[in-house]
Amino acid sequence: MTTTALITGASTGIGAEFARRLAEDGLDLVLVARSENKLEELAASIRRATRSTVTVLVRDLGRPDAAEELVAECATRGLEIDFLLNNAGFGTHGLVAEADPAKLAAEIQLNCVALTELSTRFLPAMISRGRGTIVNVASNGAFQPLPQMAVYGATKAYVLSFTEALWQETRRTGVRVLALCPGPTDTAFFDIAGEDFASSKRTTAQLVTTTKRALAKGRPSVVDGASNALVARLGTRLLPKRVILWGAEKTVSAR
Ligand SMILES: NC(=O)c1ccc[n+]([C@@H]2O[C@H](COP(=O)([O-])OP(=O)(O)OC[C@H]3O[C@@H](n4cnc5c(N)ncnc54)[C@H](OP(=O)(O)O)[C@@H]3O)[C@@H](O)[C@H]2O)c1
């Protein structure tokens, strides 16, 4: 039986790497993002390299009705989604007092609302088939507030909380759920956020390997990279809140 994976934000970065790796594993793909050319180029190279069937669906998931339309389009095309990777997302950098409120609302819409709606709409069919996988991309920024990336950090805290709760709810259904928390990873993310503060970055290939291991172990969440995991899981519990906030602001401000 062929498994079909739907990947949001598949045109570049983490999503594109997952597309290549899941196709190598024999999965069929549905690639979703706004950039048609990039999606078609990626689809063509995957078709050349593997036997996967690749469907491209150009969608702006920032539109409020986009998730519902996407699920309906999959049903119309007879695409049964067994693996959902909610990866599309972006970050904004800067002080809230100086931010464009519409941009922040768009960030919440994409990072939280679309992700929640796609999880909710695809989950019942996975449960009734007794199998499926949902991977929601959070961040190591989900573990503490992020001054100067306040809305981004809050959206990722939401993704982590929502996904871990969903993991518990689906434990006995045959559906695997994972919150994936990348640390700084070598993609266009920082160009779009407008600030490259990361002193070192992991590769998208390392991130996919981490994800596969965490899924195999049935974990509710995983932080990519040992030092990222240590800071995210331990540092944020041991240190006083003022120190955490100071450290987090310094991290996202430093060049
Ligand atoms: N890179 C990091 O250091 C890092 C760290 C932690 C978490 N993350 C998370 O990882 C995920 C992937 O980011 P990335 O690092 O791979 O960055 P990226 O290269 O900028 O990829 C973002 C993807 O999201 C898509 N996207 C953006 N807005 C969209 C919209 N309105 N509708 C549909 N698709 C949209 C983009 O495609 P189009 O522009 O073609 O639509 C692109 O494919 C994000 O959720 C990000 O928050 C990244």
C-alpha cells in the first residue's frame, strides 16, 4: 500500500528536504506552497529520481479558507493523506510596538490557524483507517518567550502545546503525532525574518533524520540537536524568568 504525504511549505528549505527524503522512502507526495515554479521544479526532480507520484497544489495557506479548500481538493482528486507535514510558516523580527499588525495576524493565521485546521480536517480519516502521521513544525523557540520575535515564539509555543496534547488524544488510534522543534537550520527562514542571529545552523538533512528517529520512538516532541535540546528542555526550567527573557532577547538580537 502506498503512503501519501502532504507537505505544506514544500517549495524550499525544510519542506523541500522532507519531500526528497520521503520520496526516497517510497512515499507519494502532495506538495503545497505559493511558489509554483519552485514546486514544479522540485516535483520534476523527484519524479526523475524516484518512482513517487508527485502532485503540486499551489496554495496560499495564509488565506482563511485555504485549508478547507485544500482538504476538499485532495478529496476531489482521490488523494488519501496518510502523512501530514504542517511545515509552512514564517517569523517576524522586531519590537511589537513597531510591527505591522496585519503582518503579525498573517503570521498567526499561517503558523497556527492553518496548521490546526489541516490537522483537524485530516485526522478523522487517519483514525478511521487506524494509521497515519501528523508532524507539526514548531521550534526550539517554543520553550520560552522570545522578546523581539514575540509573536513568532508565541505561535510556536502554541504549535508545541497543541501537538503534544494531540499526541495524547491519539495514543491508541494508530496515528502518530509529533511536534518537531528545529533549532537554527540552514534555510531562507532568516532572510524572510529579516535578521540572521544564528551563530551556527543545523542542516535540513540532520533535521529529517532526527524526525524519523523520534517518530520511530513514538515521542510527542523532539528538539533537533543535542545542545538545542539541552537549552530548550532544561535551561528554561532551571533559570529564573528574568534571566530566560534576557537570554532569549540576546540570542535573537546578536549578529
Ligand atoms: N530554519 C530555521 O532555523 C527554523 C527554526 C525553527 C523552526 N522553523 C520552522 O520551519 C518551518 C519551515 O521553515 P524553513 O526554515 O524551511 O524556511 P523557508 O525556507 O522560508 O520555508 C518556508 C516555507 O513555507 C512556505 N510558505 C510561506 N508562507 C506560505 C503561505 N502563506 N502559504 C503556503 N506556504 C507558505 C514557503 O513557500 P512559498 O513562499 O512558496 O509559499 C516555504 O516553502 C517554518 O514553520 C519555520 O517556522 C525553521
